[in-house]
Amino acid sequence: MATVLVVDDSSFMRMRCVSTVKELGYDTVEAGDGAEAIQTYKDQKPAAVLMDITMPGTDGLQALKEIMAFDGNARVAMVTAMGQQSMVMEAMKSGAKDFVVKPFEPDRVKAALTKLLA
């Protein structure tokens, strides 16, 4: 089964997302910030990434750009709060394939993973 990297600085949101991803039948690895996400991506080479945009230190946009520079075929969906349209647009231009708005519904996470892993 495919492995999904879940990246969020909020342990609660990360736990919720991991639970949803596991219920869909995927394996998971986790990262608590952008810098950890970059290193985990390089070490684990997951099939897909669900990454929060807003995080302290290395944010999701910077991590996305570094992951895409490392692997131009990376499959990343950004997880965003309402009202972050400009950041979502920047992420899509930088290589993100999809986005999920918080608070997310399990069906939306499933749709994003289906799109990423198609």
C-alpha cells in the first residue's frame, strides 16, 4: 500500500489527518514542520504528501519548493485554512497537485489522495 507523508505543526490536526489516511488504507509517516517534511520526504520517498501551508520555521510553501526541487514528480496536496487563496495559488504554481481546506472532511482527503495517486 502507498505511504502518505502527513505534515502539520498542530499535533491534533496531524493526528486527525493520519487517522483519516489510515482509515482509507494507506500507510503514513509524519512530520511536524517543513524542515522535518523535507528530510522525511528524502528519507522515506512517500507516494504522496498532505502538507499544511502555515507552519513556523520552514513553512509549507518553502518545503513544497524544496521537495519539488529534490523530486520533480513529487505528489503534494496542500492543507490550508479558509482565506489563504493567494498561498494556494502560489503552491499550485510551485508544483502542488491539489489542496484540502481545513477543517477537512474525510471524503475530501480521499478525493485528494485519489487524484495524487492516480
